[in-house]
Amino acid sequence: MTIKRYAATKDNTISNAYKANLSGTATGSNMGSADALEVFSIYGQLSNSSGFSKELSRILIKFPVTGTISIKTDRTDGVIPASGSVSFYLNLYNAVTPNTVPKKFTLNIYPVDEAWDEGFGLDMEEYKNKGVSNWVDRLDTISWANTGSSFQDTASVAIWDANAYFENGTEDIEVNVTPYVESWIKGASGGGFENYGFLIALTPTEESGSRSYYDKKFFARSSEYFFKRPNIEARWDGSKTDDRGAFYFSSSLASATNNINTLYLYNYVRGQLQDIPNLGVDKYVYVSLFSGSATNSGPSGSALELSPDDNGRVSSDLKTVVTGGITATGIYTASFAFTGSSSLTDVFDVWFTGSLTTANAVDAPTQFHTGTIVPKTLDSSNINPTKQHVTRITNLKPTYTTDEEPKLRVYTRQKNWSPTIYNIANSTIQTNIIDKAYYRIIRTIDNLEIISYGTGSDQQTKLSYDVSGNYFDFDMSLLESGYMYNLKFAYYLNGVYKEQPETFKFRVED
């Protein structure tokens, strides 16, 4: 699971606009239960000795960053990664309005610096509903320090500079707000700021200018449309690239980086991933490679020498040991390059504990695991092949519930694959591992894209792989129950992303 969405816990529109009959203003009005949120600026509806009037509307919205069920709790529990390994995006979705939609404007996103209540108002036309919060008050009988909401100006905190530009006026908001969220997770006691949510407003220049921007609406958290409700989306690259099934000898055809192989060790105890005890503060593990016995049934002889590198994986003083470490609870990795004899058909990796001076697994006080590797050789070609693939999901069910998080196994082979068979046909066809494979999900009934390909910097929909092929974990609570969904894949091959022709369908129920 590399995507997690957090729905808004409260939202509201506050305004100082004139009522329809121009007899009063909406400064005391509350719209906390309305199913839409609204931003606008109206210039010159009235004029007097002070000049032309200026009417404004702003959005208040808050998300569960701290608390019992929150982003901070999920980080503590290991659901989302540590700071620096995850990005947070604010998502608000355009709501169609019969009114004129402004164009070519910018909305600034500010952190609110005072507590406020949502309220139960619904009326966004006549402004008949009163209560907190509103343009003047943030709580019952307690006013904002600054009328129209008190917020932290981005100019005073350089890292807080989030905004969204609207060319056509109908766009959604999708803005990286990671610095805000990380600061709120720390809280005031940890050197950050308290979470009072966001204020979304036109820029100061647009609010004070002589041009009108009327009006931009977004769906509120009370909207009946599940996928249009505001959310903060956590995205991170959680893919695990276990090269046991794609382990290559070092080659002059590849760069130093591409000659590195990464192996994983998964420590399951009674069905649960758990850390190996007594590994010390650094939780180092070590790996030695061995050639096979006469029958290739297990490791034999002395540990094989590995290629030293500059990243501390293999030391030039101890070429028979790889230093590995922990990446998540119960999951350990070791990365190294292997320049071995091409006559080796099987290699055995032995994981062990010891010290930085332990010569190899034979001398280790404890050996944790012995695995098998079938190394491959890189080869060039005198043609430029155009590879097509056949994709299947081997364990896809027709129906899931919203509380499931299945690990979906993706089988891939080259199209028109036709092996040469001499005597014995093996019923198990080896899967091709796709180094860069991604998924997306679409709702079948209206072709609404729910999750797009995460091929950007966050890589949130990148598939993992191990010796059995590609796979990914998916949290079904991201989807609305009662609908059918389509699952599609794209592979990055020969320098381009290519969507695969297959579509896989499944339904989600309560």
C-alpha cells in the first residue's frame, strides 16, 4: 500500500458578501454543512463615498493530522513512512455551477493559526444561517484575531508557499502540502505548528483588485459524491525490488549502478513480519555467497569473493561479506555486484549475524537463512527488438470488501513466446519481471479515473517484484463500495511508457 487518503474532518465557507437584497452582509453567516465550498471576489456591486464595494468568500478546511485516527498515528504505527520518504497532496474537486466561472486566477493555501468550529449552516444564497465559524467569529462569541480568518502568511515562513493556478477555472486543486503536514505532525511542542487547517483564498492582489472573480466552487466533505470529497493524499514509493529472480553477473555492458543486485530477507514469525532480535542499534545483517555442492542442493566450499564498492556494501578488506540492513519491520536487504564465473549455475546466499570483522557465514554465531539464486548473464543484440507482453493477475478475485488489502500477483511473459522443447515440457512458465511497471484504477460505470499512474517523482503506483514476479498491495478502502472497477497496467520499456491492452475487472462491496 503506497497511497493513503485522509478525508476532511471539517470545512466551511466564510464570506462578507452582501445579501441578495443588498440590505445586509453575510459576515455572521455559517455554511459549515453545505455540500459545496466557494471562493469569490465581487467588485463594485455597491458604491458610496468610500468607493466601490468589495465582497469576498474564503474556504476553511481541516484534516486529521493529529489525534487517535490521524496521519501522525499512522506514521507511528508504520502505515506511512517517515518524514522525507512520503509526500502529502491537498485534493479539492471542482463543482459545476450555473454561475460564471472565473478564469486565469490563483488560489493561495494558508495555514490557519487559530481554532475554529465548523457549524451547521446550509444557506449559500441568502445567508440566513448564523453561527460559528463565519467571517467575524471562529468560535461562539470568540472573534478571529484578524477578520476573515487569522492565518500564517506564507511570506513569513518560506517553506509554506502553496498555491494553485486556474487557467480555465474548472480545474481541481492538487497541491503538494508536505511542509504544512510535517510541521503539524511535529506540533508546537516539537518545533512545528498546531494543526488548525487551511484557509483557501484568492491572492491579496486579486482580492483587493478591481476585477471580479465569481465564482469558484469545490465539493465539500458532506458531498454525496464519494470521490469528490476533499482529502489529503499520502504518496510514497513502497516498491520492493528483490532481484533474486533477476540476478545478473556484473557486466561491462551495464553501468556500476545497474550491476547492483538487491536481495531481500523477510522474517515472518507466526505469520507476522517481526524484527530479528539482538541485532544491535544499527540492525545490521550480513550475507555471504557460496557455490553449490556437486548436486547443487546447498552451499559448498569457501565464500565467494564479491566486488567492493564505494557505498559500504562490500569492503575491499573483506570481499566475502555484504553488509545489509533493515528497511521495514521484519524486512532486510543486501545490495552488491557479483563478478563470478559464468560456469556457476546456482549460487547460495547465506544470511547471518556477527560483527563487521566476521569473515563469512561459516564463522558466524547464527545463520538466519539460506536462499538459492540462478544468476543470469547480460547480453547485447544485433537487432532492436520491439517486445510485447501478455499480462495476467493470478490471484484476482471477482469481489472484494472495503476492509481488504490484497497482495495482487501479476504474471507477465513476452507475447508469442515459443520455447524450444526437446524432451520434457515444464508446465510452469517462468514469468518475466518488469523493472518499471505501474497500475491505475478506473470506475467502470463512468470511466472515472480513481487512481492514476504514479510515474512521477513519488512513484506511488510502482509494482514490486521478487522471484515469483511483479506484485503490489492495494487498500480497497480507497474505493467506494457498490461499483465495478477496471485495473490497467503500464510498462516502461525502451524509454517509453506503454499501457498494456488487458483490462482486469473487480467489484467492491461493504
